[in-house]
Amino acid sequence: MDTGEKLRRGGGRLCCICNDRRAALKRPKTLQQICRECFYAVFEEEIHQVIIKNQLFKPGERIAIGASGGKDSTVLAYVLSELNKRYSYGLDLFLLSIDEGITGYRDDSLETVKRNELQYGLPLKIISYKDLYGWTMDEIVKMIGLKNNCTFCGVFRRQALDRGAALLKVDKVATGHNADDIAETVLLNILRGDIARLSRCTSITTGEDGPIPRCKPFKYTYEKEIVMYAYFKKLDYFSTECIYSPNAYRGFAREFIKDLERIRPRAILDIIKSGEDFRISTSTKMPEQGTCERCGYISSQKWCKACVLLEGLNRGMPKLGIGRTRGMSSDQMKNPKPTGAAKNIESKQCGSLDF
Amino acid sequence: MQLTVEFGGGLELLCDSVKIHSVNVDVPNGEEKLTMGDFLMWVSKNLIKERPEMFIKGDTVRPGVLVLVNDCDWELTGQLETTLEEQDVVVFISTLHGG
Ligand SMILES: [Zn+2]
Ligand SMILES: [Zn+2]
Ligand SMILES: [Zn+2]
């Protein structure tokens, strides 16, 4: 019973890579059974290959990691700083966090990011909604209720991240979006028939025309492996739901993807692939980019979406700019008319805050 | 049978924010071993205090919840058929919370 007993777990199966140690997990991507050490090696190596193949970084660049304190960005910060040393990328890495002002949620997760700053030796910059906009999310929710708060969260966070990146003078922002997130976004864009965003949401680098490009080194990395990696390595991350995240629709899409993954783990990569292949040439044009007359941020309209939302808040008319509009000119501001354009769903739901 | 259960990734919120539980579970009548299938039902009945749908779906864990038995992925040990022994450590981690 002794050797048999020791080998009982994992069915006594050995790692199919080293053939020496006991398997500790089944990789969803390949269905291989591998041990912890081999898992660390293939996990990191695959991300390195994605970085190299897609030329995500250039030597000497300053890179901000969008850090929420959650699993994805925590693992991203850890792995990027490891790879940067191991392969001499020559990058200056920073952690960039947004403080939305959500008591009991963001303040706690920021404590995690502050520990990460010390653990990984990466300088941290925190940008707060209060400083940028004069409003915390708590104050916004008090005013508008729980129904549309994610619109504010999403618009404000996107801009806050760009402003933080500008303050840090970085060349690029890396975010922790993983393969599951991207598959989910592909699905949501299909469900709403948003062809323009469908092909864009699978791009590993976006916003090259905007102020600061963003890239997703975890584009092909499964959430299961990110969580397993964090668990085995005992990485310190924060995992409480945002108290203001009622996006049930996105939740269903997520659940659907997880159901598919259980039956056929490759489904996640397949969905990303279909998103990539949907390069339908349509007349759908992305609006031309100008700058906001009020704050100077990129905008296709006179005022950027954040300024429209802020104007609503400050005038006590928070419904202004919410819903089916894509930003308004100041003329429209006086007489708001919905334009029927879709709002951006590229970012994760508010609760996950992975930008 | 003495077992240790650990919740992570936000699942602890379903049981009064307690992450680690030392529990004593009986092998069901007429059975020789305690399986993960039995144990899941025991956990959802005895440890999960709210929103059980975040943990269980049908007769197994909700997709997106990772399970490890003695630090080994239960997809390698037979999932619901995995048998448990004295002093085993079972870990449940949600991948669905937070980024
Ligand atoms: Zn191995
Ligand atoms: Zn939100
Ligand atoms: Zn503006």
C-alpha cells in the first residue's frame, strides 16, 4: 500500500513532460497532465512566445501594468517582471492602479497592490476618480443608484488609465485580460452584432491610434491556468466581488463559456479564433478621432464621454449621456437625443476592474 | 473522517468569509468510501451559507470553480468519483471573481 498510497492521487500518473514527477493539473489547452514545475515552465514560456511573436514590447520601453489587485493583473505583474529579468527585455515596469473610491472594495484591493509593489519591486502609481473627476464611485452611486453605475465606471476608468499612463510617461499599458475574457467579449459582440468591435476586440494590441497603446499578454492564457499558477505560487491577490457590479448579461455569457469549456476546453481558443477570422469588410467605420474641447482627451465628439457624464453629475442630471449614446456635442447637450449607437463593452465588467 | 476544506477566490464569502474549515464527515451508510460527490453535497449543505448557486450547479461544482484534492487538480483524480481519506485537504477556488 505504501508506494501505491503515495501515488494514489493523480491516479499515480506521472507528468507527461518530465516523466518524473507526479502530475498536479490537467492543462485545459492541451489536456496534458503535468507537474507543478513543468507547469510553471510551459506557462511562462508560452507567454514569452506570445510577447516575442507579437512584438508586444521594445527594449527600453516603459510599461505600465494595469493593476487591480485581482488574480489576472497580479499574475501578470509577477510573470512580466520574471520574464523581463530572464530574457532581458530591457523594460521599465510600473504598476498603475485606479482608485474609484469604493469603500470596502477598492480600498482593500489597493492594499493588495501596495503589497505587490514591495513583493515585486515595481513602482506603483494610484490615480483616483476623486482627484480626476471630483467624484468617488460611492458618491456617484449615491446620486444615480445602482442601475447605470457601470457606464460611469467604464468610461471613467478607461480615461483614468490613460491619464495615469501619461503621468508615468509610459509607452504602453499591459492589461490582464485573459483568453476567457476575450472569448466572452467576442461572444457579446456577436450577440449585439457589433462587427467593428468584434474584430478589434481580439487584437492583442489596441489603441495604437490613441494616446497610449494597450496590450494583452494573456490573450491566449486560460483563466484556469492563471488561477492555478497563483494558487501554487501562493501569489497574493484580492478576490472580492465589486459591490456595484450588476451586469447579469455579461455574467450569463461568462457562464456559457465556462459550460462550453467543461465539455470542450478548446472552445475558448476556438471562439477567439472565430473573432479573429471575422474580418468582414463592411462600411462600418469607427468614428474619426478628435480631441475633447473641454479636457483634451481623445473624442469623436465635441466633448468626450467622461465630460458629458461629469456635466450630468455636476448639474444634478446624471441620466445625461447614459445609455444609447456615444458622446454628444455641446449642442446636443442642450437637447440630448439618443443616437442609437452601441456603448463600448470591451472592458470587463465593473466588478473585475481589469480595465 | 477528519478533512480540511479551504475556500478561495471569493468562495469564502459564501461561508461567513471563513477560508479554512476543519470538518468531520461520516462515510454515507452502505458505502465503503467517501467520494467527492458525497462530500460536495455535504459541503453545500453544511458549510455554504448563502448563494449556493455560486458553488454548485446540478450535481457538481459550478463551471469556473477549481477543485484540488491534496493539491492535485481533481480533473486528474476522477472528479466526483475521487475518494477521500483521513486528513485529506480539499480546496475550492472560484475563478469567477475579480480580475
Ligand atoms: Zn513535469
Ligand atoms: Zn461599474
Ligand atoms: Zn473631455
